[in-house]
Amino acid sequence: MNIVEYFQKVYMIELKDVNQPLLLVETKIGETYIPPELCVVSGIPEEINNFAKQRVLDKTRKTPEEKMKSICDFAEKLGS
């Protein structure tokens, strides 16, 4: 059973983006993986409008390639 089937069967939630990466979320009972479309942003004050929230998310969101480059750059700095 894949993640799309799991959420449909267990929670009766149909995921819209079947190719999205899962987010690792730490909880009191351990770690779990959640599709981003089911998450909400916390820690941003309500007075910030949706446009501003989207701009913050756009600035902080990285593609897998960007993440890998950051990791490789960091590893290179450690080695020098």
C-alpha cells in the first residue's frame, strides 16, 4: 500500500499531489511522515496575510537538488 492509498483508506483523504515529498515531523511519540498538503504553517503571526506567508514559504522551500547542493557544499567545507 502506498501513501496515497493509505490516506484514502485510513483517513478518507484523497491526496491531490501524488508526487509530493513527505515531511518528517517529530511528535511526542516519535517521528512520522506527512504530505505537505495536509500541513499548516505555524509560528507565523495571523496578521501576516496569505501573500506574505506564501512569499516566506517560497523563499524557504528548496528542491531536492538544492538540498543536495547545500549538503555537498557543507561537506566540502568540513573537508577543507
